[in-house]
Amino acid sequence: MNSYSQLAPRNRPLKVETFYNRMIDKSVHLKMEDWLQLKDIIQCSLYISMQSLVIHVVLRLTAI
């Protein structure tokens, strides 16, 4: 995997738009399995955070 510094041109400062465009171009080349795995990880973390939020609210309501 390339580091961020390799994406930047050496002789001039890097514009933010150019940087993100290059990052997007690089990310398109990821395999579909990687995207699916990333999607699963995000869904699991959202589910866990929602569960902890519900538990927190229930504990607050029962404490009142």
C-alpha cells in the first residue's frame, strides 16, 4: 500500500482536492470483498453502539 507522502508531488504544495481525488482513485482499485468486509465492520459497530445507547437510556429511565 502506498503511503500518503508518495501521492504528493515533490516540487509543489498539494491541493486538498487533488489529494482526495487521488485517494478516491486509489480506493476504487480495492477488491469488492474488501468493501463488503468494511461494510460489515461498519454495520457491526453501528449495531453495538445503538445497543449500548439503548441500554444507557433504559438504565437512566429505571434510575428515575
